[in-house]
Amino acid sequence: MEFILEDGKQLHEECSTLILPALCIGNVGQLAVDLLISSTGAERIGYLDDPCVLPCVGNDAYGPIPRGELALPLEAYDTSSNAWTLVQQRSLIVKGMTLEFAKHMADFAAASGKKQCCCAL
């Protein structure tokens, strides 16, 4: 898994908790993470690229006014006011690759200094 920072952004060290969605029927975990991103004013700091996740692209995931921003399969957001890093996953994991993806995500959490991980159901 590769983490790509957006220009001029950084992963804030004070954001010690990683929150990511559980993919399930009804996309409840993804909706919960969307709500957290929108309600906390979290800032997109970059994206993750992993061969275990199916490719997809969208447009303007947040905000009522279109700005032409692409939405990618795995995006990272920081909210220093709550000390959270949120990862939004918009695409499924390739069949048979779930365990490898979990290892990659655990490696990312450890490498970025996260002390806690929470999976939104």
C-alpha cells in the first residue's frame, strides 16, 4: 500500500486514531465515515493506493457546489480538532485479497504512528 500526500499537506502526528469503514450491505460504515468527514470539517490530506482495492473514480464527494475534485477509492482525511485520521473506502476489495489488504492497512496504521484503530460499522 502506498500513501500519497496531496501537495502542501502532511499527516498530523496529533491525529492518533485511525477510523475506517467496514464494507457491508447498505454501506452503513461508509456513510458513517462520510458523516464524520462532513460534520468535522476534516481535510483531505492524500490517498492510498493498494492493488487489493478495485479501481473507481467519482466527482465532488462533499459539498453542495461542484469544484471538480476527484474522489478516489481510498482517501485519507485529518481532523486535528478530534485527533482523528479518517480513511474513506469507496470501492470493494478484490475477491480473495481481504487478508492481504488488512495487513497493508495495519502496516499503514503502524507506519503513520496511529495508536488506535476503529472500524465504523
